[in-house]
Amino acid sequence: MLDLSAVRCQIDSMVADQAEVGNVTYEERVEAALAQLKRWNEDWATLDERLAQSHTPWQTPRIFQGPLAQGIAPPARPERLSVAATDGSQIFPDRHEVSPCFLLNIGYVLLHYGTDDRPLLSSRPTLYWRDEDLFPQWGGRRTAVNRELVGFRRSLLELTELAELAAASQAAGHPTVALTDGTLVFWGLDARPPDFRAASLAALCSAFDLLQSRGVPIAGYISRPGSPELVNALRVGLCPMDEAAECERCPWLGQVPPCAPVEGVSDAVLFRRVLNPGERSAVFENRSRVLQDYGAHQVFFFYVHAGDEVGRVEIPRYVAQDKDLLELVHGTIVDQAAKGRGYPVSLAEAHERAVVRGTDREGFYRHLEEVFVRHDIDARVSRKSLRKRTVGV
Amino acid sequence: MTEGEVTGTRSLESFVDGDGRFVPHSRAQEIDANAAATGRVGEVVESSTTTLIAEARRLHHAPDFGAFVRVESDGRDLIGVVHNASTQSSEPNRRPMAYGKTEAELRAEQPQIFELLRTQFEVFVLGYLHDDSMVHLFPPQPARIHSFVFPCPVEQVLAVTEDPQFLRSLLEATGLPTDELLLATLRHALKGRADEAGETKAGQYLVRMGAELSRLLRDDYDRLSSLVRRITSWGQV
Amino acid sequence: MGKQNGNGHIISTRHRRGRVGVVTRGSLVEGLEMKLDAERNVEDMKAGKFVVIEGDKNDFFSMVTDMRLDATNSEILLHPPDRSDELLRQVLAGTGTYNIVSLRPMLMMPKDPMSRDFDDGPRPVKAIPSHFSLVQEAEEEDVTRIFGKEGDAEGKYFSIGSPLDMDTQVCIDMVRFAERSNGIFGKTGTGKSFLTRLVLSGLIHYDRAVNLIFDMHNEYGWKAMKESSGKQTSSFVKGLKQLFGDRVAIFSLDPKSTRARGIQPDHEVYISFDQIAVEDIAPLQDELKLNPTAVESAYLVYAIYKDAWLRTLLSLEGPDVEEFAGEIGAHAGSLVALHRKLKRLENFPFMVKKMEGADCVDRIMEHLDAGINVVLEFGQQTSMLCYLLVANVLARRIHETYVKKSERFYATQRPEDKPRQLMITIEEAHKFLNPSAAKQTIFGTIAREMRKYYVSLLIVDQRPSGIDDEVLSQIGTRITALLNDEKDIAAVLTGVNGTEGLRSVLASLDSKQQALVLGHAVPMPVVIKTREYGEEFYKAMGAESVQDADTRREQAEQERELLFGPE
């Protein structure tokens, strides 16, 4: 049990500490960031140049399309539109349970607007129990599968299935937009072995290829984004160094640097000041390292005021570069968020379809036990698991 | 399904999950039309000797309160009356909330809502058919889950309601809105009778049923007279 | 239409059509109760109605004696439905509210024709039907089976009416009727005269008895007034002579009055003082307000003067009487009183000092022997004194004659010596047969003797409670119209078995044309609507109808014209 009261004081210190970096309050930082944003509003190309040249320890984007400090109104949603969305959930492998297998559950949602076609709301679970799944061999090594790997597989599966779903929908005659929850950028792939990375990216890119070839836009929606990428870009903008910021050679080490005033503000907070409900920001390009392997499908992003919050929308290049597709994504997300009372309804439904609840999990393992027993397989459950299940007084 | 190269060749049907509920539009319409042609109005989802719960084939289209229905199960036709219809979310954790829009608007804007709602109705079992005549006993076996529920045609209603035994069954059951249900079933029972030979047949039937009620409610004249007066007021409706 | 019983015999299971209800409770002693079917209207159940309870082995012929309304729940009675709550009333009928009808089984009859009791016909009730036995309306066949049908081979059944709400005949057994004394009772104005006429017609038509009728109100001989005209063409009804012609003779005490009414009496009746015995004076005590010593005084006179005692006594005047009393040793005061009161007799026009011509009694006897019925009209002589005197005098003499004839017949056993059964009809019978008079009058004697001497009474009275109990118990058949008085009702029902429950029936009869018949001549008590005394009845009795008479007259006119030419 967590003793919340014991942690509370520590949390207070932490917050105070963060809020007072450079002796400036949070609100002042936001104002400063806003001012900077406005400064580069028109002249964003210059900033973009600078960004291209700079080397900072914190991540910065490129600016694809301005203006920076103005919101762009959403277009009207087209008469006929279908929104495809997937989400995933899992039952992680648990060596305390009767079997070390794991399960991925993908939820599918296909909502049609402007017709009276019935929506598709379903889910498909897949059980992984074979040797090659439980003990995958990557990078020449065979390891027991862990939560991280399962997570990867799940995220990947969400995307590939989304692509199939959207493509099938388009083929059936519905103008479709594909939405997914979360980022399109698989950060963790970085640390993975090369063959793993290659396999994953191949799958990913084939998904994007497919959608691009069908003219179906795909977007990832991130709720409550905490990224400070753009604020980082403004820091670069503040840096007085010539041509580009080189933090390795920062002359203000040990002091409060000129880029400090905006530090600590997140993009979302910033754009909250700029965007009206429904409006989107400029489009930026993500420069995560892993994206180098994404080939043609670089990931771009923008922020959008979804009604209750500012969310972050990530799109592949083919969407960013196509004005119609970009608008379509913008309009769809705003409409979806309005329907979903602040969060895109299709994603919420997909989540509901996918989620594996505690009771589901319990039922799954109980059934496994029964089947094992029936087939005389040794159904031994570790004591820890048993303790977890029925805790006496 | 493994993650790997996407093919882009799958059909929408392939995304349907195990119970086949959610199907592409064209298929859905075809299935719906087929089901409509069979005349079935629901499918049993819970069953006991005395009652069963069925899910209505179409949302918001449960049979009328007090209507007579037939369940084909195990080679036998069970007969019962509908007494409780409700529409609820089919997901245990999710409840409908107000949107402030008309149904037409919701169907356009939030089509997924209607997938998550289902209409159920409860049926109190009165007995079963044996060679076209009604046996007023609980059936030996309860209806099987997933049996289909059909509305009873007029001739069947006449046969079932000819013997006033069904009134006794309704009165003795617990957990039913008994008086309301009695009146509703009688109204349904009257339909077939009023059309033929005019008023007298219906009138005679009511007197006969009323007399049975009088016997059953011998100790509760207040309730009897209230019921009979309500029946009398139908004549003015 | 029969089913087999245990013996394999076919039982007649005639299905009656008029289902009324089912038996719910009861006992042999107290009678049975039936729940009326909900479809039947309780207003159709009348006291005295004839129904049949179909038991398993027997049919029980029963009479409705009482009806009752009841409800299962007193709530219903506290909050009765409105007139407008038609459905509620109909629903409650038979379920919450119901009608109980009390039945009195009178006769039972086995259903199986092969059972050994079947041929005995209906018998007294010794058993009761089981629960929920069906109760049906009686049908014509039932009535006929019990009461017989007119026109039978032996000629013993005479129809006197029909049961309530039915069209069939109810017959009385004339043989049994004539065997005993009988009574016709009812309040004033309830039609006793009609009943009497009916019964007498039956006796005459079927020749079951020869009748001597003391017609105090001149009702029976020739035509009489009807109280209301109804559908008849005339407001008169035919008398016995009109119906039976030569078989009836009219004797008149008041020939002038008789002739004034357009009738020629067959004989004029005169009584001489010598014909009056002391026994004839005794019944007049109440009427004349004599005390007992007066009668004794009369005896004293008789002792000396024998038959001429009355003549002698009445020839005295004033103070002579006292003197006379002293002579014979009678109490002066009472003899004087006696004399004074008996003087009244001299005023009667039919009283003569000396008889001229034949003795009227002999004349009457001649007629009776010949089988001719005698109606003795009183004309204007309607005083009670006259009635009592004449009836007693004549009856006593006739009875004496009959006794002699009977004894002779017992001795010789020859059929030609057998006296004809005589029935004497008297009205205001309670004057003759009250407890005190009954011991003294000849009528009391006749009543008690039953049929020993082939004489019986037909008493007509509106106050049967005034009649001596012993006499009442000898009355074989009673035909009773409406009576109200509890005592009268009790009197009528004295001495007859199985009359529980009939009190209410008696009290509920219509004031006209309804009567209860019970006793010796009927197997069970039955309420009847009396037979119409009109054209159809006349025809049945063999008399001419008015139309017939008119036709004959017309025809006679035509023939006369033919013979003698027009006038």
C-alpha cells in the first residue's frame, strides 16, 4: 500500500523546484513562450533553418508549414465519411500463472457518417503460446518474452490491423480516415536488435504504403501530450548563438541561459493560448532518431484544440504533404472529438472493444486451468499468483 | 493473425468477431430482411422454468406489454406473455447518457451508440402447446438459450386465452406487475374476439373472464372491482 | 338415449333441457339448497315452482320453497356496483354474488326402469341426492308421470290446472278424492267458488260421486257473476246445471228468488217444524246465543211431545211459556229465552207447519240414488241461522238414510245395494265444524266417520283455523288459495306429511287463480294455476258453448222461417 501522505511533501518540493527554475513563475514562462511564438509567427522559415542546423540535447522538430501563432480553422466534415480506428490490449505473460502464454486483443471500430450503414464494433484476441513467440530469437539471442516486447507487438499489430481495416473499408466504397491512439513513432525500436527493428519497420512501412496507395490518411491522436518539442524549438530561437544553437558549446553553463525563460512549458499548454476550439496549429516534422529508418514515411505532427484539451496529432508525410488529406484529418479529428466529448469517439470505442479487464483476465486463467486439468496437464500455479487471487483476512 | 506485411486484400467481414453481430451494411440488411421474414422478434438469452429473457431482434422493438409470444425450443412451442421490456447498454460498465439530440440526429452523428444498446424483454411462461391446444402447465424443460421468440398469431391467442386458467397463473406468479399485466393480456385476448360477430362475443368473453377473476379475487373485492371498472372503461376508448 | 348401469340395463337418461342449478347442501329433514346458475334470473324462481333434481340413481321431484341472495364477501355489499357498472354486475353474478334456492323434495323415482322399485311409481323421499346433482326444470313428462293425465283408461284423472310457468296439466286422482272428505280454503275473494265448481264438475263429469251442494250464495246451480270479465264474452260463468243439464237438479228454499234470476227450480223445499229435532237446535247455540240449559229444556219438551215439540213450543205465547216450563219441569228463564229465539224460525218462508207433498229429504234421496246431483239454493235466505239450520236438518236426515243403506249393503253384499258415494258441499264450514260445534253437528260426525257410510264432505272455508283439529286431520285433500293468517296456514297444513317449507309457498300465492293442492288425491303437494273456467272447459265437460247455442238458435230460426214463413 502506498502511503500518500508521506509522499505529498516530497511532491510539493518537486513542483516548487520545477516552477522556480530561473526564478520565474510558470505563468511568466508561458507568456514568454507565447511571445516567442508570436515572434516567429511569420518568420518561421528562418527558425526552421536554424533548427535544421542546431544540435541540442533535447528534441526539436522541423517546421513544415506555418504560421506559428495562429490557429487554422477546421474545414467542414465531408457529407460522407467513415472513420476506422483500432486499439489494443493484452494479457502479459505471467510465469506465476498456469501457463506462460500471452494474449493480444485488438479492438476494431468502423463508424460511418452520412449513411445509415451500421458501424463495425468488434474485437479479436490472439493467443501466443508457441515457442517462437514465448522465446523469440532476435539479434542472435533467444530470450523469454517480456512485457516490453509484448507491448511492441501489440502496438505494431494495432497499426497493421488498422491499415487492413481502413483499406477494406475504402475498398467497400467508404471514404475512410484511419485513426490510432498514441504516437506513430516507435521510440523503443531504437534499442532493439537490428533484425527486430527491421522486421517491425517493414511491417509498419507496409501499413503506411498500403494506406498511401489507397489514398486513405492515417493519424495518431495523443491526448494530454506532454511534449515540449516546440518550446524546445523556441529555445533554439532564443539562443543568441550565431547561425545555430550548439548546446555542447553553450557559453552559459552554470548560469541561467537565455533559453531558460520558456523552459518547462509544454507544447500543449502553449497552444492552448493560441488555438480556439477546433483550430489546429502549424505542421511540424518529428526528428526522433528512430524515424531515420522509417524511410519515406517520416512522421509529422500538429496540435489541435479538441474542445476540452489540446491534443497532438501525428501523421505520415503523405498526409502532411497532401492539403486535402491534411484537412480531412483535421476536420475528422475535431468532429470525432466533439462527438466523443473531448476525445475522439472512435478511439474511445476502440479502446472499449480492446480493453481486457481484471475479470476478463481472471476468467481467462481460470478457463486455462480447467482445460489443463481436463487434459491432465500439470496445472501448477505459483503461490504468489494464488495469493494475488484470493487474499484472506 | 500475425503482424507482418499487410496485404490490403482482406474484406470487412474478416474483421467481424466471434458472435457475428456486427456485419457490413449490405450483409446486415440481408440478414435483417431474412430475420424479418421469419417473423421472429427475439432470441432467448436467459431461461428458467417460469420466465425467460429474450433480446429483441430490433432495438426498441420488443413485443407489446402483455402480448402473447411463442418460443420454439426443443421441438416444443412454449407460450408466454411479455411483461417487462427494457433497453440498456450491452456493455456492463457503460451507461447511456443524454446527448440532447433527436434519434435521427444520433443515428447520423453517433451511430456506435445504437450498437451498444439492446432491448430485452421478459416473458412469463404460461404453458406450452400440445397439438395446437394449450396446456396450462410449466413446461417440463425451460426454453433453450438462443431459441427464437415469435409473436403469437390471432388464432393462437384465441386458443391460449379461451381457458381462464392463464389468469390464475398470472395472479399466482410473484414479481410481476400483476394487475397491469392482467389487463394488458385481456386486451390482447379481446382483439381476435372483437372482430368476429361484433360486440357480444367480446362482451361475453369479458364476463366469463371477469367471473373467473371474481373467484380468484374472492377475498379482495376492492381489487376486483378496480380491475373490472378499468376493463369497462375500455369500451369508451 | 340410455346408458348402462351396473346390471347392464339401459337406464333412461332422458336429458332435460332446462338446467337451473346444482344442489349444494341440505338434509333430508330440512330440505335441500341449490345454487342457481349464473345465467338464470332469480326472478324466475317462484315459490311453489316444480323442479327435478337428477340424482345418480333417482330423480327427485321437488318444489321451490325459498330464495335467498348472498355474497361471498361482505365488501361487495358495502360497495355495491352502480347501475352503470354492468360488467361488474355480470362478473359478480354467480361468483361473488349468488342466489340460493331452497328446495323441498317431495317424491323420488328410480331412474333405472329395471329396478324393482320402478313400477311403484314415485314414492316418498327417503334419500337425498349427492352434492352437485343437477337441478332441472320439470317437463311435461315429469308432471304426467306423477300426476297422471286426463283421458286415461280408468277415467280417474281430472285436470285442475297447470304447474307454475308450465303449460301441462296437473291432475287429481278422482277416486282418491271422492274417498275422503276434502277442503277448499283461501282468503275471501281468492276464487274458492271457482275451485269448488271445478272440482264438482270433475266429480260429476267422471261420475265419481253424487253431490249434494248447500249453495248458500246461489253460485253453483245456474250462472254466477265473475268478478272481472276478462276475455270471456259474458261476465257470467256457467253453473253446474248449465254444464250438466239433467244430471243436476236445483232445489230451492226460496223459489221466488230463484225464479227472479231466470231459473226454474226443479223442486221447492219446505221444512215442517216436525222435521226439526232437538239435535238440530244444538248447533245453533252460538248463532242464537242460547245457553246449554236451553237445549236441555228443549229435550224436556221433546220428552213429552216428541216430534211435535217445536210446534208445541212455538204455539205458546208470552206468559204461557213460563207456565209451560213449570209444567214440564224446565227452567223457566231458559225456556223463555229458547222460545223467544226459536220464534225467529217462524219467519222463514220455507218453514211450514205441516208438510204438503213429499218430504224434501225423500225427494233429495231419490235424486241422489238416481245419480242426480242436487244443488240446494238458499235464494234470499242467506242468514247464517237459516243456513245452519237447513244444512243440519237435511244432512242429518240424509246421513241417517245412508247409514241404513250401508248397513244393509254390508249385510247383503249385493252390488245393487251398494250406496252411491255422496259428497256434501258446505261453505262457511268453520261455523259447522268449530271445536265446539264439531262434536255436536252431523258434519263433525260425517267427517270423523270417513267413508264408512259412503258420505264425505267438501268443506269450503276462509278460516280453516276455526275448524276443529280432529276434523282437519280427516280432510284428505286440501286445495288452498292464498292465506295470510299464520293460524290458518298452520291449520291447512295439519295432518299432512312433508309440508315443511310450504308455509312460505302458501303465503306467496297470487290472490287469484293460484292454489296449492296437497293431500290424498295428489302424490305430492303442487302449486297450480287453476284451470280456466271458460269456453274450453265447458266444451271439455260436454256442454254447449255460447257460440254453439247461438248457432242452434239461428238454425232454429231459419227452420221456423222455412216452415212458417217470415214473421
